[in-house]
Amino acid sequence: MKGASSKSGALLGSILLPLILAQFICSYAGSNMNVAVTAIADDLGTDVHGVQIAITLFTLTMAALMIPGSKLTDIWGRKFCFRLGLIIYGLGALLGALSPGIGVLYIGYSFMEGIGSALLIPPVYILATVSFAGVESRAKAFGGISAAGGIGAAAGPLVGGFLTTAISWRASFILQAIVVLSIILLARRIADPGVQGIKPRLDILGAILSGAGLFFLVVGILSSGTYGWFTSNQDLSIGNIVIIPEGGISPVWLLMAIGGIILGAFFLHIRSMERKGKAPLLSTHIFRNKTSNLGLVTQLVQWMVLQGAFFVISVFFQTVRGFNAVSAGLIVTPATIGILLTGTRARKMAARFSQRALIRAGFILTTAGMALVILLPRALSSADTASVWSFVPGLFMMGLGIGTMLTSSVNVVQSAFPEKDQGEISGLSRSVSNLGSSFGTAVVGSVLVTTILPQTQTFGLALIVIIMASLVGLLAAFLLPSDRAEGSGKKTEVGEDAA
């Protein structure tokens, strides 16, 4: 018995380790850049807005491709997609490390790492499911992957700040490439039993429409940093043709309208495919579940708040207060500690409280934490180093709140559907989480570059925007039906999707 247990533990470690490292490095990539904003901008001859675009495009690429990536695991195979994603991600990291300008950084970091993440993250959860049949071993696997995602996102600012200050911001990309190479070597022992039944076809038109719609929505928000929210600060031209003259309506609304129209076409497309008896990229019934829809709203807002707050605070201390990267990383450490304290106890809390209660409590703590930062006037106005401590209580409270609700929101969404729908809802869930991260950096970034208010006041305004978003999430949490209101779904325990 002891020998069997030891063998089982060795199997768990050899298969699980590369999956854990893969989730860690993808989560790390989404948060470590915030503390290197000024270093990258100075080195590549751009500004904060240029680096903000790189960060936003990274999470947007993942959001746009996560659903097609989930489908490809059933077409190409889980292990093949996992390896292919790692190779693309690793090459992107190397290209990012060697970037001579911001354009190459966009290609390496924003697009190649984003594409790689969209390919490798779905197989992480599927390979864990098929590799561990026992309830206890599978729970340990998901718990380890979940913890790795939380630790990666939380440790990103601190590790990235240390590397940027001690060596260079490029060292962070080299570290990612080394970790990816290690994962490829470790993953050789993972066995993929293969997809059972008929392999589905990829809905290429659906993938193009969904990706393009999300792209135009986020790029519309990003363009506010250049053209403004209401009236255009300059001409919008294509070649020598002026599309919108200076003083006209901001291109923000045109681009977002295009995104909305394309997404509308996407829904018409998938409905048409279903009527013809074909398999679309997503089934329309996925969007008719009230519990899932509200749960997805809470997920989107959670990641918007997390990434938006980290971005605002990191940029504030680097550009206004003149802190270096490692100091900026240390500033958000209270939030990191809060996330880890509550995030690692997610299962124990779920055993005592309902998922709805945890989501609501999380949003209340998060909103109160951000409000505490705003209400302590020395934090944003004083140049005194001692005022830094004014951030600690609010950030710690925000971290406690986010750690409390992240896993619960995912469980609410996944548990709203039976086993046969888990692939589709998992892809949609992770896509929405990454879309929230894109919105977070895009929205607050557009506020930071406004010229309406003095620079120090724009940071306060950006935090107010985050608080307003958190209140929207709290409203969605209170509208969630009771756990038994929609009993059609099969209860499913899943790991946290911190990709």
C-alpha cells in the first residue's frame, strides 16, 4: 500500500509539474510588465501609452483566441497543442527580449506569447482531468494549478521589478524562455489518451468574427488615449483620406460600434449553423443561462479591477513619484499577500459558505479597499515617502477581496452546465477573464493620458473608475440566483482560470 501511494505521488508530481509551471508562467506574463513600464518606454523610445498597448494586446490576443484554442485541443490533440503553444510562447519571449523597438515587442510579447498562451492553457486543464481519474488526485491537481495561477499573477510585479532593477526588463523575457524550455523537457512524460469519438471541425468563420469583434471593442477603448473620449483631438486618417476630422466625434465610438456589429454577426452566424445541424464555435444555449451570464460578468470585472489597479498604482509610483521597478513591485505586495492568503483557502471557505456569498464578500472587500486608497489624501498628493504606507491597508483589503471571489466565480460558471458543455464554457470563461484584463489596462490607461486634469489627479480618477467597475460586479453578484435555482447543470469542481 505504501509503495502504491509513493508511486501515485511520483506520477502526480511528474505529470503535474509541467502543467503547474505552464499556468504559472502565463499568469506571470500578464502582470510582470506593469512595473517595467517606464524602463521599457525609455529603452525603446516610446511612452507609457505605447507599453500599455503591448500589455493590453497580450491579454486581448488570449481573449480572442482562447475559445478557438479550446476547440483545437479536440482536433489536433491536447499534448500537441500544449507543445505547440509552448514553442510559440518561448519564441515570442526570446523575440521580446531582443526587441529593438516597440513594434517588435508587440509581435513577440503581445501576439506570439498571446497565441502561445491560448494554445497551451486549455490543454493544461484537460490533461489534468484525463491524467488523474481519482477524485482526490484530481482535486490536488486542480488545486496545484489554481495556486500556480494565483502565485504567478501575484508574484509578477515583484519578480519583474527585481529583474528590471537588478539586470534589465529584458531579463524577465529570458526567464520566461528558460521556464518554457524546462516545461517542454518535463512534459515528455505526459500521456494523452486522445480524443474519443468524431473529431469536430473548427468553425473558422466563427473564430474570425468573435476575434475581430473583441479586437475592435478593446482597440476602440485604447484609441481614447490618442483621440479622446468625446471629440477627436486630431484627424483620423487612412492614407491621405481623413475619416474623422479634428473636433468631430471621437473614433472610440466608431471602432466600438464596428466591434458590436461584428459580434452581432457572430451570434447570427452560430445560430444559423445550429439551425443547419452544424457545430458552431459556441452553442447558443451557453448564453441563455442566467447564473452563468452573471458569473461571467463577475469574472470580467474581477480581472478588470485586478489588472487595472496594479497598472495604475505601478505607473503612478514610477512616473510621478520616481520609484524604480523593484520599489513599484514592492508597493503592490500587500495586495499580493491578500490574494495568496484568501486564494489558497478557497476550498476551505467554499465548504463553509456558498459561492454567491464569497463573491459578494469579495466585491465588498475589494470596493472598500480601493475606496480606502482614495480616501487617504496623502497617498496621491504627498511626496513624503512615509505616505507610501497609506496604500497598505487599502491594497491588502483589495487583495483579500479578489482572492476570496476568483475561484468562486469560476465554480459558479462551470457548475451551471453539465459535463458535455464543460469544454465550451471553459473556453468562454477563460476568454472573458482575459478580456477583463484587457479592459482593465485599456480603460485606466485611457484615463491616465487625459489632459483634462493635472497628472496626479488622473490617477485618482482612474481609481474611481475601478471602484465603479467593482460596484457593477457587486450588483451582478447580488443578482446571482440561489445555488439551487438553476439545477440543470452538474456540479463541477474546477481550478481557477488565472491565465
